[in-house]
Amino acid sequence: MPGAKPATYAEEGSVAGIETLPDGSYLAAYRAPAKWDRDDTVLEVHWPGTFAQRRVTLVPRLSRLALAPAIGVTSNFARLTSPVAALSASVRSDRFGPELALTAEAAWSFKSEKQSVGTLGTAQARDDFFGLSAQVSVRTKLGLRTTIWGGAGPSLQMVSSRLQLTGQPRISESAVVPGAILSLGIEHRFVHAVPFAELRWSVHRDPALSTLSGSVSALSLIVGNHFELL
């Protein structure tokens, strides 16, 4: 409308300013809200006696840093089945095109057994597994709220073993073994939470302990939440 500068309104975010172009049209700069909590918003431009309206899709900004506590279960579908607890930190970037994440994680699981050994009495054995790993993941968005990823990287596992026979001194052993880890994961974004599930396979060299010999491989399923900090 000639001679009348329009007024603007945004349900979420704000309109930074309106610029009049040489052809008589207007250019408005929209600033998205600092915190993403909805899929879209409505922008309105008002002139005296009329207005125009447009629905705009809001895309979540890339979170550069995330912490993720998680719990789950790990198993080699033989003698080793255990709960697992993990804590990870991820740094993310899309500087080179696809979204990449570098994740460092500490995890713990254990195996405990008790059985009769005839005339020797009862044997109690416990193995604790403390793992440190680093993965590089490629993350792909499925819509606005869902992200999937695949990752791989090296892993280092410390195994602490204790064996106790009735009436005998306890035998304690430990070993540190290298390995590798592969993972596939999915997360879904809600307003106040980003829960995820991850399936992973790991393999480590033979720790050569009294209670554990041979390479250690396991399949794990963990669930947790990504706390996005930056």
C-alpha cells in the first residue's frame, strides 16, 4: 500500500526490521526464537484495513555440545549378559557438509557367577568391565524432530577379575585390552527432552584371565537422553 509502512507480528521470534525496496515492496528480516520448542510459527504483516499471513517452518539449530547418560543391557548371547551404564559427551559440527559428531564415552558392565565345584566347595567369580571409547558418527535428520546416526571408533577396556573358592584366598587379576566399537542410533526431539536409543557391537582382544579367555565381543542396546548444552 503506497505511503503506508506495514506493521509486523510473529507468534514466536521477532521481526528485526522492515526495509522499503525501490520497486515499492518491503523486505522484512525475521529472527527465530533462541529456544526451539515448536515446528512452525505464524508471521503477519498489517496495513490499515488489510493484512497478509504466512506460516514459517522453524528448524532446530545445531547443538554443538551434548551430554548423554544412558543405561541398557549387553550380551554375547552365551555366558555374558549384564546391565550397562554409560556417560558420553559429544561435539557436533556441520562445517564440512554433513553433520558429524565426535563422541567420548565411559561405560561399565559386569558378570557375576556362583557355582559348586564338587569337593572344592563353591566358586564365586566376578568380572567388571570398564570401557573408554571414542567414535566419529555421521548424523542424518529425518524430518524436524528425528535424527539417525552411524558411528565407529576405537575402544579400550579394563577388565577386573576376582575368583574366590571356599576356604581359599581370593585371586584378583586385571588386564587392559584394545578393541573397536560400531553403533547405530536414533533420537527424537521433544520440547524438554531428546531421548535416544543406540544399538552397538564391540569386540576386544583376549584379556587372558583365569575367569575370562578369548576375545570379548558383545551386542548392546542402550537408551538415554541427550542434554544439549550449546
